[in-house]
Amino acid sequence: MNWQNSVRDLETEGIIGNVVPSKSVGSIEWSSATALIDLQSRMKKLEADVARLTEVMTAFVAKQGNTK
């Protein structure tokens, strides 16, 4: 799975504005924005981990098939 196609960039889409702490952004909005960004980052890492795990398992299964 390609994470670029599955993870939305909320800032690029204009759902959240330029995320910079300022007086115009309340603490609740700032907290929500940072939580969304953190979740997006974690999702990207998880997808990379799953992709790597899939590669390792595929190689393992192929190796098991060659030894029988």
C-alpha cells in the first residue's frame, strides 16, 4: 500500500490552516490540530512497518517453499 495515496494531508487540503501557534488559534483548536498531525505521522509509520513486515514474510514463505 502506498501511504501517499492513503493518508490525507489535511493542511494541503485546507481542512486545517497553516498550523502555527498564534493568538488567533485557541488552545482547543491547536490541540486538535497537533493531534491530527501526530496521528497522520503515526499512520505513515505504521504503513511503512506493515509494508516491511509484508516483505519479510514474503521472503520467509518463499524460503520455506524452497527448502521442502
